[in-house]
Amino acid sequence: MAITMTEAAAERVKTFLANRGKGVGLRLGVKTSGCSGMAYVIEFADVIDDDDEIFEGYGVKVIVDKKSLVYLDGTELDFAREGLNEGFQFNNPNVKDACGCGESFNI
């Protein structure tokens, strides 16, 4: 089981953590939400829990709880800019379907 991140995503996370002034990494997860069933959760992590899995790329820790890892296994986190829009993108090979707005998915 693994979560990876592109260099662009790692650099963006490093910038956010530096501006924030604290944090051990980025926490990824999923929650029940949206019209397709599940939505990604992304937040800064200040602590690592005993049941967390830790993946590291380009000097950034990605922290995932074991329940979410089942849905996120194999995911690559990217950061992209398209015109005036920018944000993190989840390249998740487990997704079977996503809603039209891109906010939720199902497996």
C-alpha cells in the first residue's frame, strides 16, 4: 500500500507548512459526502497517531489513517495550475465513478 506525491505537490505543501509555522506533514483521508458517496479530506497534521500510515516523498510526510488507506491506496497527489485555478489533484486508481462537479467519488 502506498501514497505518492509529485514534486509540485510536495513544494506546495512545504510552502504552506512554512507559512503556517508548524506541522509534521499533510493528512489525507476520505469522508462520506457528495452525490457519489465519498470526498477527499486534506489538512495539515500537527501530530501522528499510532494507527496512522506515513508515506514520504520529496521531504514531505503524507499521513493517512488505516480506514482511509483502503480507499486511497495507489493514489498520487499532484498540484496543478490551470489558468486562474490551482489546487491539489488526486490521481486515484481505485475510483470507479465521480460526480460531475468532481467533488465526490465512489469505489
